[in-house]
Amino acid sequence: MAINLKNLAVGDLGKIIGFEPTGKAYRKRLLAMGLTPGTEFSITRFAPMGDPVEIKLRGFALTLRRDEAAILQIEKLG
């Protein structure tokens, strides 16, 4: 079941399972940043107003804006 990044809380683990079909403009950018299907990550923190969100994956921290993160289809782990 695919969920959105905003449905996760700090400390939650997730796995990228795909991209929203409407997000073609950001898809190449997200793929270049290492956000490929099958990649596992954890939520590190949300900014006070909810934008941006910081995730940790592949040994580094990555900050995404809300509209970029909305394109990701996520599976919650654990």
C-alpha cells in the first residue's frame, strides 16, 4: 500500500516503491539524488512548519521540499 511521506513521523522507516505519475518534472531530479525504488530511509526531522523534511538514506541526510516529497510513493517499514 503506497502512502505519502507526510504520513510518516520522525523516526519512522520507509521504502520508496515508486513515483506519482503526475510528478515527471521532479522524477529525474529525485532519481539523481539517489531516491530510487527499493531505497530504504528514515525520517530525521520535519521543519517547524512541515516544509522541508529531512530523511537519511545511503549514509547521508537529504532535505526535500513538500512538493518534491509528495511525488514519492512510500511503503512504511516496521
